[in-house]
Amino acid sequence: MNCLKIKIYGEVQGIGLRYETKMKADELGLKGFVRNETDGTVFIEAYGAERSLSELLEWLEKTFAAQISELRQNFSDGRERYEEFMIK
């Protein structure tokens, strides 16, 4: 299973990013979660096909480009631990 972890910096809380990310992840058949962090960032941990994970990343960069100042991502192999994609 492929895993993508993303930390998003910028004006990214309070703009619907978590809700929209869940909708996109569901559309792509991904599992995992998205959550606001106390430092003002948003963290995503997603599991699925490499192509779907790449599509999620491209969608984030395109859809929220004006609000994102930095986006750090890490692709790895991982063991899926979730039955769905959720907002935490």
C-alpha cells in the first residue's frame, strides 16, 4: 500500500480545506485522514494507489494555491490503518 503524508503551511485553516480534501479523497478512493494542527498547518495522511495519491497532491496544489505558502510531502510504503477517509 502506498502512503502520502502532507503538511500544508499558509492560510489553510478556516477555508474549507479539510472538507474539500475529504470529498476529493473519497472521489479518488483513498483512506486516511486530514486534521488541523495547533501550529496553524493542516496535516494529511492518505493511503491508496500511487496515481490517486499523486492526483490528490496535484489537486491540492491547484485548488488551494493562493492559500498555501509551503507544502511538504512524503511518499512511502505503509500499512493502511483506516477503513475510510475522515476529518479529525
